Amino acid sequence: MRYEYFKIIDTTFVQSLLEGNLYMNTLNYFRKLEGAAQKEENKAQKDPMEGVCGTIPKNCLRQFGFHFSKDLLDVMGDHVPLLSDNYGYNNVFCLYRLQIDEDAKTIQRPSRQLVDFNDKDGASKVVVRFRDSEEFLRRLEMALHVALTEQTMEYAIYGNVTYGSAWISADGPGTRSAFHKDPSYSYQEEWRLCILRREWVDEAISFPVGNLTDLCEIMPLEQFLDHLDQIYPGYTLVEHTEKRSPETYQMLGKISAVSRLMYAYMPQMIQKPTRSDEAEADWHYTQFLRLSDRQQEIDAYLDERLQQYKDLDHMELLAQYRLSQERWVEGTDAFAYILENAPEQVKKDPARFFFQLHTILMQHQEPADAAWFLETAVSRYDFPEELEKIMRSDCLFALGFYDQAVELFKELQQQESPDPVLEYDLAVSAFHLLHFEEAAEHLQAYMQCFSQSHTVAHKTNDLHKLIECFRTRTPLKETSSEHPFIGLGLTWTKEREDVLQKARVSGKGMYLDIFTLYLLEDAQKWDLIADFPSILVIPPTIEKLVGLYRDTGAPAFYRIIERLAAMENVTIRSSDLKPYLLIDLKFPELSPCEKMERALML
């Protein structure tokens, strides 16, 4: 089976298409063609299910957390469509796909329903035939690769539409995609190109693929419908072709969870419950309590079941419930109970136990607490090597040990399935080690993987601005002449200069704190340290300088950072983690810089 593609189009837009401009409206556009507007437009274009990411049977709404009044439920149909706010931002370009069986010398006859593409009271549409489908797809992919390289789009997918009832497999979000349509549209035999642009704008675009005149020929719609045998002599028109193999799709770029777009263009893995039968039954009972407005009974019930079974399944049930109530301290009590009363359960699956607790501590407590817990856990239990690296890199990164974190991140990225989220962490780490080119490369890789939602765009734009500031030597605009050092009365003294002179003569290395760096710039005494064999600066100092510069744009901080980046004798290195944690435990009120400075002396 091979395919050729045809575009049913208004004569006004033919020339633009021949010039290689693919006009692409959003899914929202086709969904919103309703009411009076639909009566004036052609019938074939409207589809209220465009932009729908799934459906839920009405009697299952509560299971998915949707609660409606009885009056509203009474007027709902048996199934409720789910709309994703962002799903409709996808732009689509649609073609008719003609099926040609070379072995049987048959062609599937186009449906007469295609006349519905004609506008009411308007001139008949024409059909543009793409004579060489392979060449068309080759040029299309070249143009898509250019757009991805220029970071104007996040991804592109093309392939054939699958027709099936949205209500048959109505099992929640993610059951429909841009390549699913209702069987009533199957006569359209549609091929689609679907793209998501980075700017997330709900408007049509013209996507350029290069001149197509040499690939195309134009014919009236009626000729296409009634005289296709004249275009393909020697072939027989048939009403139906044999059942095709499952549809496949070509994808360029990456779909990210950050997009919050729900796609099911690939077979979905069925998630089987991993709980014991007892825990699964208890989970269902808690749902019964929730739906019966007896939520106040859930905590006591789950706590009693944990004490009875003393296993990880019931620990997770209780912890997850308390976390859903934003009672994270009590959530960790469930883990503490297992550690004290059933440590053998932890030994059975330490990765399951500790990673969940690690995640809670990293989100709701000080990173140093999570790091302490990790050190204890690793010394007592057998951990998978990769899990330990993930947890340790989380702690090191959060504490500002960027030189140590970056090494673990790079090891994790060398595995078969690298995590694109780590590209952002690598960019932050490299930047605070003053490796600006490397930071820019990692940030670009991150931006290519993730869509430009408002949250992601804000985070990446701030970092990108700082990286480019130093990479291209274009200082930020000064926004405030006030900063914390001004009121401290810091001045360059002869005693400080004598200390540096003696260290210089001794030929030993030197540690420089943030105050000394500021005074070196303020008094322009950089020549005193130019010949030092080595100068040590800790990452929290760089982080503090970057923060002050970001907040004020003060030229002094820019010059300090630029100077440090240019000096070959400067090393940015953190202390060992364990002495840092000891200092943090004894002096929690100290700043990160002060804690690391003391840790270096231990």
C-alpha cells in the first residue's frame, strides 16, 4: 500500500500553497466553529472534539476528582469530554490521503461527502495533488529540522488520523490526541501535520517548506471525486480497501510533561496496581469515605491499618493522604513509624522507602536535613548506585555544592535514558562555576526539550539573561545603587594588604571570601593576587555575588565575577559534605558561605 496526498483548498490560497506556505490553524479554531458560524462555513471543517484530550463516563467523575451538583449531573450526557487548556495551541495542516494498492492495482474511491468542504454559497474548492509524496515529505522534514534548530517550535508530528468512537474507551485523560477523530469523519481519510510552537499563541500560521510548484497539479474538486480513474489509468476504483496495519507516526523534537499536553499517538502501558490486596482494599475504602463526606475518618482509619500491617503499602497510603492535606510533618511520621517498628520492611526495598522520604524532605524541609538522612541511610542499607547518585546530586545542588553536583549530573546523563531536566541543573551549576559557554549549551538543550510555559519561560529567561551577560560581555543595566556592602563600612586597610603580601611571598595558595573580593575591586588591588599559585573561592560566594548583581546591576559585582572567570589561578571548590553538615547541625543560623568556610577548616 502506498499513499498520495491531496489538498482541498479555496482557489484564493492555491498560489500561496504552491509557493510552499502550509496554512495551519489551531485545534481550538476547529473546535470553536459552532453555532451560526458553522452554518456559514463548510460542514467538513467543524469538529467540536478537536482539543479534547479524553472523556470520562459520568458515573466515574468522582473517581477522577470532579464534583458537580446533582442538577448539573442530571443534564449531562453519559460521557463528559475533557478539554486541556493548552492542547488547543497545536497547529495542524491537513491533507486527503489516497490509498493505492500497487499489487491489486486498486484505488479507494473518494467519498462524495468531500463536497462538504465547499463553502455555502461560495465557489467550489479545487484540489491540489502532490504527485511525489516522498519528495514532499522530504522537503517538509528539512523545513521542520530548521525550525527545531532555530527553536521556533517544540515538536512536530505527522501521520494518518485514526477514527474511533471517543466514548468506547472513555477512561480518563490522555485517551485522545490530535490524531484521533470520530468515525463520522472517516470519509476524509486525513493525513495531518501537527506542531506546537514555543510561544503558545492561539492563532494560525503559514509554515514555509520551500516552493512546491514542481510537485503539484491542480484540478476541480468534482474531477477528483468523479474521474479519478482518468488520473490513474490502469487502476480500478474500489469502495473499500483491506484493513491496514496500525498507524505509525513520524515525530521530530520532543514532547515534554512540562507542556501539560496529553497525547496518545502511541500504545499506552497499562499501569497495574502494586499494592497488596489488603492495601488496595483499604485505598478503595478511603475513597468511599471521601465520596460519602466522611473525610474526617480517613486519617484514623489508615493509621490503625498501618499499625496492624506494618508494611510499606500502608505507610505510603497514610503518608500520601497526609501530604494531600499539606500535613507534611505528619506525613514523615509514617516513615518514622516503619523505621522504629518494622525496620525489616525497609531492608526489603530501601530504594522505595528512602526515595519517597527524600523527595518529601527536599520539598518541605531544609536540604541539609535530607543530606543528613541520606548519609545515614547509605551507611546502613544497600542502595542502588543510580538512586544514591540521584539523591546525592539533589542534596549537593540544593546546598550549592555545584562543583560536586555537576560531576554526578554528568554521570547520570551518560545513561541510556538521560533526564532532560538535568540540563537545567547542569546549566545552573556550570554558570556558578563560571563556565559560561558550557552553561549556555546546557540551557539551550533544556529549552529544546521543554515548552515555553509561563513558569518555564520565566525561569529560563532569567538564567539566559545572566549567562549571556557574561558570555557576550554585555553588563546588565544598573537598577539600584544600594547594596548590602555599602552600609558595612568596608575599607581597604594596610593590615589586609600586608596579609596578602606575606601570602604572596610565601608562594602558598589563598582563600578569598566575598568581603575580600569586594574590597579588591573597590580598591583596585587585583595585582596583589595575580601571581598567587592558587586562589580558592567557594561556590556559595559566587552564588551570593550573582544574586547581588542580578538584584542591583551594580557594576562592581559584574567586574568581580568577570575578573574571577578570567583568572587561571582561581579554583571554585566546595568543602566536603560531612563537615558542612556538622557545622549546619551545630550552627544552623550561619549563612551558607560561613558554614562552608568553617567546613573547609575542619
